[in-house]
Amino acid sequence: MPNKRTPVAVPIPEKPRRFLNAVRAMQENALALLPRIAFTQPIVSGHVVRRFHMVMDPPSLRRILKDKAENYPKSEEAQAMLRPALGNGLFLAEGAHWRWQRRAAMPIFAPRNLTALTPVMTEAAEETSRRIAARPGPQDMYGEMLRTAFDVIAAVSMSSDTAIPREVAHKAIDRYLETAGRASLLDILRVPAFVPRPSRAVAKVIISDLIKATDAAIEARMGREPADPPPLLDLLIGASDPETGRTMTAGELRDNLLTFLVAGHETTALTLSWALYLMAFDEEVQEKARAEAQAVLGDRAAGADDVAGLPYIRQIVLETMRLYPPVAILSRTATEPDMLREREVKRGDVMLLPFYALHRNECIWDEPNAFDPDRFADPKSVDRYAYLPFGAGPRVCLGMDFGMQEAIIVLATLLARFRFTAIPGRDPEPVMILSLRPKGGVWLDVQPLGETAGP
């Protein structure tokens, strides 16, 4: 399905930038380091302070993320950015400490728990509908989706009597990601970690109130009977490693609860925001999706039982995450020598996994920059390691099914009730600062169905 035009993309320079120019560009947008060749080749190697390999080759990605995952831990630079907020929880832990936490946490995301938490998603979709219907016209849907997704993750994470104030958490998370997620020249130059990074010091202050509020919530819940249905915090308190019986300390509970709060709301909000931008970009797709949503929902909000009957909206969500993966680059460090295709990997090499370039690589995808949900009409036709919005292997995102269900429920509800139209001159700009955000917001003209904009 060729498009006459393509949705917004990151400007990619034809020639590599000089070192200092590249560093400055990375501080504004981490995707600025991607050369044009990353979109046309399977592996790009080079040397800037350290040897690096950009990997867009599905078999090599399988080796890094699954077959030899223990030889490719998260890079020190990535850990330094997130450690002040996420501590040593599931996202950052390595080795045995990660394995026992993963075993303990996996049952939390079993289908029965997901089903029990779904009404929160439906309620959030209803509240969002009321909010945007009250002021039809131009609206920043990125801001709206951040609020929607945070309301969901906050409600499913904690019971109402111990909930962290939304304004404290939302402000702290947003400012922390904005501050801590920018590339540091000191990291790139491999200056020892004991040399202070000013932005990291600021980030620690920003996140301190949220950490205190999280500690208080945990202290208030420990030793009490779980709520019904139990929120994630209660499930974490009751979780244990099936092999050793080990349970989480208060500090480990905090690290993992903050991981779910930080990752669990922004990634879904970004997917919904970019999906709404794409709906306004391609009105034909929007109408087809609306017809599906209305046929299933009528005028009510979507729930868990509706998700299976919304396959086209699922395709839209999947294609959105291909074009705009929330986590657009991962970095790993090789701890053992290896071979990827014909490339020699040495111990200490930096492995850059640019999912943004993978998802738009001309070796893998037809018309890679075009928006075409029909790519996912048969998900089995897509190579598992050519499409990695949730990662893969033993560290695949635990909340993948939760995030997909939330995105489908909210998007279907909104499409059944509203029409989204692009505003000329207000296209978002894809910028990666830890996550792939729409700089400037996603400004769309939003009208309840059956109504038209005023003069």
C-alpha cells in the first residue's frame, strides 16, 4: 500500500558528523548518531573512543539478546543514566540478582492478574473521553495520553490508601527522564564514574521526592492483607523466587515499583500518542479502524473481552511501534569475543542495537518509512528479531501484554467516539531522550463524532 507521503521521521545526515558535532547532536536527540548506512546495511562498525557495532541484522540480534545474552550485559553508560531512579531492579540488575527477581516477578503478569486489572484501563479510557470531549478543538494528545497512561499505572500499582500523589510522580518522572537521559561527553570519553556528572546530580535531586513517596507507600502496605484485586505492589510484596523462596526487601520492592511506574506509563503513552498522530496522518486508516471499533463497541468503552475482536487496531498499534519504537536504541557491552556475520567482536566492544534503524531497514522492510498496518495482518510473517519494540530473549519486557492491552483499549475507545485531524504546521518531531518522544507534542484537532469544528 504505497503512501504518497510518509509520516515524520528523524532527519538522518548523509555523511557522518564530526565527533564534537555528533556529541552535541546526541545530547538533543540520541538518534542523531545513526548514519544513513544503518538503514541499508545489517551491521555498521567503527571506532569513536571505543570500538562499536550497530546491529540491524536479525540473526545477530537473536545471538545478542537470546543465545548469548549473558555475554552482552547492559552498558555501563545506560546503567549510569537510570540507576538513581531504578536502583538494582529488574531493568538494570544483571546475573544471579536479575535471574531470581525475574523468576519471582513473572507470575505477577499472568493472564488472570492482567484480566483483574483491565477495568482500570476501561475507566481511564472513559475519563479521557470525558476530558477531551469537554473542550473540542486543538489539543495536545501527547499530554493527554501521558495523563491517561499514568492514571492506569498508578491505579494498578498501588491501592488507593497508599497511592503516590499523581502530581509528585508525574512531574518527577518527566523531569528525571529529560535530565538524566541526555548523553554525557564524560561517559563517551570514558572518564571514570567517580568524576561527577552535573546532570546526574540534578537528576538525583529531582527523583528524591518520588523515592521517598514510594518508600512510604511500601512501608504502609507491608504486613497488611492484599487488596482485592491486588495491585502490583501487593503482588510484588507476596512474590517469591520459586527456586529459593527469596522475597524482595523494601529496597528491592522500591526499585521494581519505580521501574513499573517509569517504564509502564511513558512507553504506553508514547505508543498511543504516535498512533493518534498516524490516525490523523492517514484518514483512510482512521476510518477503517473507527468502523471496527464502532462495530464491536457501539458507544461504550472497550474492555478485556473486546480486545480479541479488534485485530485491525492491534495492527495499528504494532505498526506504530515499528515506526516509533518507544525504546529506540539499546546498548550492550561485549564481555567475550564473538563473531556476528563476518564481523569480529572483541571484549569491551560497544554493541548498539538501534531498533529505530532496524524497523526502517531497507534490507528487511518494503517501503520502510511508509505507514502500513497491513504489514501485521499476519504477525507470523514478520521475523521475530526484525521487530523488537519490547526487546526479546530472557529480558523481553514483562509488561508487554499489559501495555498492548491498554493501548488497544484506549485507542479503540477514542476512535469510536472522536475524529482526529492534523493541524497544518504542527507535526511532532521524533526526538529520543531515553525514549522516542514527540517534541512539541501531538497537536490534533479533536471533534466528537457527529460534530464539526466551528468557523
